[in-house]
Amino acid sequence: MANKQLDMVIRMARERRDEAAQRLADGQAAVRAAQEQVQQLTQYQQMYLEQNQTASMQGISVQNLAQARQFIGELSNLINAQGNVVADREREVEALAEVWREASRYQQAVEKLAELRQSEATAVLEKREQQQLDDLFSQRMGYLKD
């Protein structure tokens, strides 16, 4: 009975660890996606700046120049906001990593307990078998003396 209960606890601990690992992987994917968005926005801003500089050398109206600067400022704000998203996701991933580490430690501890219980049960069984052999030997030795 105790083995079945311990097996169930081990199974649940493994499931908990596996679920934590999946959440961690999902969180890491979210960090990568957020970082890629920052990179894409930065590349777009750089490309837009280069195009704007080329256009300004060829002559551009003051209104178009003001609109371009405003757009570049908006892109900068988006890049900063997305950088904050990356930082938030990284903090979430660190928390998820700690949950996974704790679930792994718990699962390992439960498995270690199961191994210890199995070793103890094996030792008890071996002791019982040895006692039976000793008793059998004593009985046979008694018959031989008679």
C-alpha cells in the first residue's frame, strides 16, 4: 500500500516538474520573441533614419522633416517599451526557473525516499531469509546429532 502511494507521489512530482519545465520553455520563447521585436524595431528605425538622411540631402520640406523626426521619436518610444517587455519576460523566466528547480529538487527527494524504502524493504527481506536459512541449518544440525 505504501509503495503505491509513494509511486503516486513520484508520478505527481514528475508531472509537476514536467509542467514547470514546459512553462519555463514557454517563458524563454516569449523572451526570445520580445527580443526579436526589439531587434526588428531597431533595424526598422535605422533603415528609416538612413532613408530620411538620403531624402534630406536631396531636399525635403520642413513639414516632412518634422513628421520624420516625430516618427523616429515614436519608434524610439516603441523600442524602449519593448525593451521593458523584454525585462519583464526575463524576470518571469527567472521566477519560472526557480519553480522548475524546486520541482526538480522535490521530485529527486521523493525518488530518493522511494529508493531508501526499497533498500530497507530488501534488507528486511534478506534478514528474514537469512534467519530462515539459519533456522533450517539449526534444525538439520539437530537431526544429525540425534
